[in-house]
Amino acid sequence: MFECDVDELSAAETLASAARLHAMKLEIEVDLLRLAQRFADLHPDPAMISGRETVPGGERGLVYGGPGCPGVAEFAPAEFGAVIGRSKGSAAALMGQALALRHRLPRIWAQVESQHATAWKACTIATACLHLSVEAAAIVDRKVAGIVDSIPPLRLSNIVRAALWQADPEAARAAAETKAKERGVWAGRTDEHGTTTVFVKAATGDVIHFNATVRQIADALAELGDTDTLDQRRAKAIGIIADPELTWELLAVAQHLTNTGRSSQPTDVAATPPTGTRPAAPADFDDEADRDRPHPSDAQPGRGMDEAARRKLAGRLAAIKQAAYNTDKIGATRRKPAQTTLYVHVTDETLLAGGGVTRVERFGPVYAARLQELLSHDQIIVKPVIDLNDKINVDAYEIPRRIRERVKLTHPVEQFVYGTAETTDSTDLDHIRPFDFRSTGPPGQTSTTNLTPLRRYSHRVKTHGGWRVRRLDDGALEWTTRYGFKFRVDHTGTQPLGDRP
């Protein structure tokens, strides 16, 4: 790759090498799109193949790139994605983008092929135009083909959005109505420090009101003596606002302290942050594209809290919470706190050591020391531990609850090649060795060792797509695709086995 050691390159040589590699990367991205188009061409809609029979649950034809694109055999993205390290959904999106560029956005595709437009930017435009008619997509194609690489991504996105509205006003109005129906609140993955990101998509007025309430609670905490930063207090407000009784009482107490001049808020000025070298804030990288995102570096400084101060604050909050639930309110009905069931996966090593990493289902890894933050909000009911080392089996084809729960807890994600779907109660549990329905079939065929979670698509690929799977001695699964590529799937993820067959 390099004629000399990278550490020996001068500044000019480093830039020249980076430019050369970038050009090579652009060529590779274009070639990958061409290969995605070719693989789609080789796997047309099964209904278009003369003499091919259809079976229940079998392969269908789907249009991935939008109106005007040819249908593609449904299982093709799974095979293509496997060899490029992508999930079926990611590969289907890539295949759809490639076909959309060729069939719906030919001017942009010509710019990509001539390397006057970056492939990923063109793919982003193709996705934005996915639901447009052929005629409307052609309008966007004419308007933006010449500027894909000449303006920053944010400006390009705004121009594409304006072109979409102009190309199909009715579709734009329908899209706005659809977006309104997509509103919701989602909890993201938890990092190892016990911090989780919450995503909110709601009406702007509601968000403004919610944001103001969070700030009000953060200010109330400061009145009670909390000296953490504003952002840290706002984060604490999320846990408080989940308890309406506590929120009401806390705000009332803080207002009383303010009115009577008995606030515990510190009056000293926080120390000025040290100057000099500092970690780059997100805005340092692309201020225009990042301008609307909150930056921790913009937070109002705080002086932090020592352990004694934390205990004092916790005691005051506990007293306020107790008062909130003990105070009789006219016409009020006592509210029963919401109940939450958490599956916490703990190894015997963590239990013995009293520390280490645990895994909280639906949230991810959490340090054992941080479990207190998860469990300290409400009353706790500890249920019996499920020992996943137990091997359970039954003779029947139907899967009893105790086996289903153990398989789900053992495999939190479907065990398909580059699978991404989390295992839920509705996930298919597939018999790795097909169930023998004959009366002479072996006993115990439905077992924790012969079942693996697969979403319905993956299950159909195995049953009707020519894929094979077997359990290895160490418990991992070995998948073989229709074209003979092999992959190992275990708790660490997916690893290719060998080269092309």
C-alpha cells in the first residue's frame, strides 16, 4: 500500500497518499454499486421466471428501489449482504439505491460513474426519492445532478428536500402527515457506564413545553443544593419527571425556598475551565451540519458534588418523595407506581467478585456498581434466577414457555448471519435439526440446544432459500449459503469461514 513506513511520510506526502486512497475508495464504492445491480439482475422476481412454482412461505419478488425499478428475488439481499458484511436490511437498501440510480436517477448515476459525484451522497438522494413517481424522480434528477459534490451535505439535503416538494406537492403533504404518525419516544442502547440515550420525536409545541419543565426541575434541584452542571441536573430531571407526584412536590418545595429566601443554591462562581489543548467539540468538525445538536461543551459549568453532599441531597429528595405520597390531596387518588420487569444477566464471576459488567436486557452492558441507579427508583421484587446452563427438552413440536424463555435469554439477538433483530416473545424459534414428525422420531427434539431464534424472514431463507445450518460442538452455528459461502455465528457475532467455495 505504502512504499515506505507511514511514520516517515512528510505532510505533503501524507496528503497525497490520503487523496490517492480516497480516489481508490470512490472507485470501489462505484464498483460495489455495479455489483449490487448485477446481482439483482441475476435474481429477478421469481414470478417472472417461466415454470417456477410458488409455495407458501417461499421466495417472492420485491421492488427495493421505488417505482420503475425491476423486482428482485426476496432472498437475494441476504446472500449479497453476507459476503460484504451487512445485514439483510442494509444489503436490501444498498441494492435498492443502486437500482434506483440506474433506473430512476440516470443523470446522477452518470455523475457517479464518471466520479464527479460521490456514491454515498447519490445513494442518500436515491433513498430520499424512494416514494416518488418515476416522473417526479426525474425532476429531482435534473435539478441536483450537477451539484451532488459541489456543495456541503446540509445544503444538498435542503435542496433535495425542496426539489422533492416541487416534484410532488401532494406526496410532500402526505409525507408530512406520515411523519406526524411516526412520533414517539424510544430508549437507545445503554453504555457500560449506565447511561442511556432517549430519542423523542414529538410536536414542536410539546417538546418546548417538555424542555421547559425539565429546565424547571433542574433549577429546583439547584435550589435544594445540587451543584452539578445544568445538563447533569437536566438528566436527573428525567428520572424525577417519571414520577408526577414527586415532580409536583419538588417544584412546590423549591418555589417555597425561593419565596422565603432559604435557597440552598451555592453563590460562589464556578472555576473557569483551564485553557490550552482540549478535546475537540463536535462543532469543531462541521459546524454547519452540527449546529442544531446540543453540545456538552456548551453546558453551564458546575462544581460537582462530594459524597456527603450527594447523601444530603438524596435524603432531601427521599423526604420530598415520602411527603408527596403521604400528603392527602382533595379529590386525589393514590397512584400505584408503574411496574417494570428487568432481566439482568450476571455471571458467577461478577457475583463472586462483587463487581464487573452485567447485561440488562433491552439496554445493554452496565457496570454492576451502576445497577443501583437502575433499581433505586421503586420497590424491587426479586424473581428466581434462571440458570441458562440447564438443558431442557420435550418430545412435542410445540415449544413450552420455560424453553422459549431460556432460548430468548441465551440468545438476545437472532442467530442469523449478521443478524440484527433482537429476540422477543414473537421471534420464531427454529429447530436446527428439522423436527422428525414420524412416530419413530427421536425423543427430546424440542430442546434449548436444538432451537435458535430467527426472525420470520431469516426462517424463510433457511427453509426455502437453500441455506443450511448446523450446531458446532462449541455451541456456535455454522451457516452455509445457497452459493456455498460459510459463516460462523456465536455470541461474538458473525465471522466468515474461508474464501469463496
